[in-house]
Amino acid sequence: MTETLAADPTTVTAPKGRKPRRGRRRLRLWVPSGILAGMLAAAYLAPLPYDPAEPLPDTLAAPDGEHWMGTDKFGIDVFSRLVASAGVDIPLALAGMLISLVVGVLLGLAALHRGPWGERVVRALDVFQAFPLLVLAIALVALMGNNIENVVVAIAIINVPRFVRLVRSEGLTIRESRYVEAAHAIGATGPRVMFRHVLPNMTGIILAQASLAVAHSIVVIASLSFLGIGINAADASWGAMIQTGAQNMTTGQWWVSVFPGLAIFLTVLCFNAISDELQDSFGRARQR
Amino acid sequence: MSLLELTNVSKEFSVGGTTTVYALDDVSLTVNAGETLAVIGESGSGKSTLGRLALRLIEPTRGSVHFQGTDMLALPAAGLRQLRAKAQIIFQEPFESLNPRMRVADIVGEPLAIHQPKTPAADRRSRVARVIDQVGLAPEMARRFPGELSGGQQQRVGIARAIVTEPSLIVLDEPTSSLDLSVRAQILQLLADLQTELGMGYLFISHDIHTVRYVSDRIAVMYRGRVVETGPSERVFADPQHPYTRALLAAALPVDPDQELPPARLVGDPVSPTEKVSGCVLYGRCPVGEDRCVQNEVRLTPFDADRAVACIKPGAPGS
């Protein structure tokens, strides 16, 4: 038994010196957060070099000192529009995530109730999730009409299952823990046990999931915009920008699509990194 | 009126829908105010189940539980919650029993927040501070999280949480078995001091004979879900009547490492808890067992004024 334990690297405690220091762990959380905050701040506060919606006569100009990321076929400055889009895409994804977080956590806690309903909720989610979520989002927006509110609602709906699932599965574990038994033993009521003992012990993993949900939502919003059924085409959006530049890719004007693509990539990367770090630090806290 | 009275309590767990585990079989016990009843037995003897049943943290399959004359099993949920201020539990795993996201002061203060919501917060805080001091924790510990405390300190927090509402009964589920030996004595001393000070009755669950000898007034020896012997601990230790008790006491290691150990008295392994036993639960392992041990039910019967033994020939010389 001891031999197998020693051979398995995951069960061996890492030597002290190799543990990431607190400072470095902070960095892993604050660098991506800082990048995202910088993107939002730039979108709202920074003076843009050009109007992000105003066509210039200089169409499809290559990136240079004048237009850092060139211009598109309408003559709109790509850099300005890219920055402005951050102020649309990221808040939309955040809003959609927040709604799904609240709804999902409440549903997840409700699904913890003993009896047949918890199991039924999970079965229903299975059916729901078997459906391709992007297709579902497209269908929802197409049904409800494409305006910003409906995009947010669609984002919220497709993200609810992941929170319900997470909260239920975590809750099932935590509910069996000794401290929950202790809470019952001191006479705590059901709601008190839920909100003081069960829920606080899964905040870390919920936040990690939330960050992942935002990353996913960014991609969905971009997809909807790319298909032209998301946000109103006049509003700045990375997906719409990629779409605008798509025809020019074949003729060599790569910058119109590639830069918004990179912006999506960077944003998703940041949210994923935050999620990873949250999950890691949560795991460490749990082991302690 | 005794503080806690369990009468003919049985608990059967269903495992996987097909197998039944007979955790407790017709157990009757009483704990009187201010005394310590120690329940001793090996793992799987049902002693932890017994502790949880005594507080109705789990429901018995049969039998009744009375606390200060109140039928606990008849209480509605709200009444039961109220009663929990008076009957508390301290767990074996100090860290696992404390919410890792709550500070010590909040953990200790929670029973007050539940049971005395109308008491001003400042009064509750000062009560928490007093109890934290009473269990021997430094005042600055109040702001710590459980993960920042040592095992002994964590168990002190568990004790503080249990006594903050001034209960009259505490179930101690192996409160020291996960602690270092040096810390163990301190915690036992603290529990003894608190009992003298507050007059609480203890239902002390343990598998450790030395601990039990140190703390108990009376003792109940459990084996395979049944109580096989009860009585004042001095007398049970001095003159055990049940073959299992004898084997248990003989198996305790002596302090002197050079002292020769007596030969093992029991043969074989305990019968599986999923089997329904008729007759004596020790039959087959018992050195003095005979046919009539399985032919008839062997129940706890009075041995003398304050002792009872579940054996048809208690104190048999061969054992």
C-alpha cells in the first residue's frame, strides 16, 4: 500500500519550495483580471483615435501608424471599433452569466431537496443539455427577435444548467459533511444550513464556473453576431467585425477579421485563466 | 427522572435496498444528570449510531428516546430544534465538524444566534468570549478560521460550541481519538472540569479502555449492536462478568512494556453486521459458549443491584 502511494505523484505532498508562492498565485489571478478591466476601461473611458461607427474614405487600409489595425471595407478604423466592441460584448456576457448564476444556484439548491424532484430536475437538464447549446441560442434569439435583451436572455438560459448541476453535485457532498451534521445538531433550520453552511463552501467553485460561463458566452455572442442574428449590426461587436472582414480574408486583407478574432481569443483566455486559478486556490483551501 | 433514557432502541440501515445492517439491536440505556456514561465497544459495534440516535440526529427503527422526560421521537421539527440547545454533541473529527468558512467566534456564537435571537448581539458576543476563554482558547483565536488552528484547539472550539447554550447533556463521540496523546489528556481534563462546573451529563463514546476508565462513572459495553454489560465502571473494571468485557479488558495493553500479555481470549472474527443474530452475539467466538447460547435469546439481565450482563453464565470461571 505504501509503495503504491509513493509511486503515485498526486498523493505525495509537493515539497515546500516547489509550491507556487502566494505572490505568484496572486499574479495569476490579477494579470488576466487586469487585462479585462483594462479592456473595459478603454472601451468606456479612453479617447478612441477614430469614431468606431463613422466610415472614412480610406477603405481597407493596411495596418500602419495612422490606422493601427487598418480599416475595413466601409473605411471604419478597426482598432477603434475593436476597443468599442469590448464595451458591448463583455458586459453582455457578464450580464447573461449573472442571471444564469442566480437562477442556476437557486434551482441547484432547490434540486437538493430530498425526494424525487431533485432527480427529475437533473434528468430534465440532461435532455436540455443534449441539445447543442449554440443552436439553442440561435433558435432562442431567432424566436424572440434579435435585440440586446434577448441575447442576454439566451446567454442566461444556455448557462443555467451548468450552475444547477454544479450546485447540486457539490451540495450533495457538502450535505454529508460533518459540519452540516453539526449545524443540524445545534438546531439550525433548513434554510440556515443551506445558506450559512452549504452555499458558502461552494462559492469558490461557483466563481470558477462563472468565469468559464463568461468565456463561453463571449464565444456564443460572437457567433450570434457573426451570423448576423445577435446584436443590431450597427452596434460594435467582435463577431460582426469578423463577419465584415470574412470576405476580405481571401483577397489578403487579413487584418479586418484577425484582430477581433485575437480580441475574442484574449478575452476567453483571460476568463479561463481566472477560472483555473480560482479552482486551484479553492482546491488548496479545501485540502488545508 | 433520568436525563436521557433510551428504551429498546433498534436501528437497521438498508444498504443498496437488498442488505440490511443491524446497527443496534434492542438497546436500553440511561444517563443521569451530572454523570458520565461511557459506551465502549470496537468499531462497528454501533456506538456512534447510538450517540446520534440519542439526539435524534438519525431516527431509530424501533424503540423510544426520552430526554428529560420528553419523548424526543414525538417532537415536531421545531420542538426538536428548540431542545437541541439542551442536548449537544462533540464529534470525533474536530476539523471536519467545523465549517471551514466561518470564524471561531461565529461558530461558537451560532447556537446562540439560533436559540437566543432576541438577546442583544453585544451580550451574545461577550458570552462567546467567555466560553472561548472557558475552554482555554486565547481571545485572539476568535477571529481565526478552523484551518488555522491545531487539532486540540479545533476540538476546544467544538467543545465551546457545544457548551455555549448551557446544555444538560452532551454526547461525546470519541472526542479525543483523533488527537495526539499529549493533547488528549488536556481535553479530557477540560471535559471533566466543565462537567464539574456545569453539571452536564455525558454520554461518552469511546473504543479506548484507558480513556473510559479515566472519565466514566458508569459503563456500557457494546458488541455487535447490543449492550452486553453495564454497571459502575469501577466494578466492571475490577470484576467483569461478560466474556466479551473480560476479553476487552485483557486486550488493553499494560503500561509496563515488559509485562507478558495474556493470550487472546476470543477466537475468530465478529459475525457480519448484516446477519440477524438469534441467541448470543458472541457465540462462536466465546471461550465459554455452549449450545443453549444460540437456542435461546440472550438478553441483558440484572446481575446485581446496579449491574446487568447479557450472558447465561456470567463470570464463568473458564473465561
